[in-house]
Amino acid sequence: NLRLIANYEGIGPVFKIKLELQNIGKQCLTQTRVVLNLNETVYRLRTRNPVLPVMIPQLTYKLDIEIECIDPVGAADIVKVFVFNEESTLPLITANI
């Protein structure tokens, strides 16, 4: 059980994806991975996809991920956020930004 709030900050060419993750379950989550899927002809990740070693129930974790628009005319596209942990190959939660 996970809650995700996803926003962006900035107008480019470099901007941030700002994530707030909260474990709303009763058990700790381990090795929680945040993976961004983006069009690599439009964007480039400037920050690696983060890993949270432990997510304690009810605490909020804030993450900033820098992205750069590399399209010469400044095109925009959807950035997909997937959150996984070591216990499943299916995402715990997803978002489109």
C-alpha cells in the first residue's frame, strides 16, 4: 500500500519531477525503486532513478529527479513513473506526468 503524489517544477530546459511517497501499509517496504520511463529523443535524466532502502509506515519520503529537455524545438511528452519493490515485478503504483 503506497501513496504517490507527483508534480513537476520548472519550465525547462531543465526541470524537476517532485515525488512524495508514503507507505500507508503496516509493514516496512524494502528496496523500493522509482523508475521513470520517458521518450529519450525528448528528455534526458540528469538524476539516476532513486532507491529507498527502507520505507517505514506512515512516513513521507520526498524525492526530486532532474530531467533535461533535449529536443531542439522544446517538444513535450509524458513522463511515466513506476514504483517497484524487491517482492514484486508488478509496480506498486504508477503515475503519468
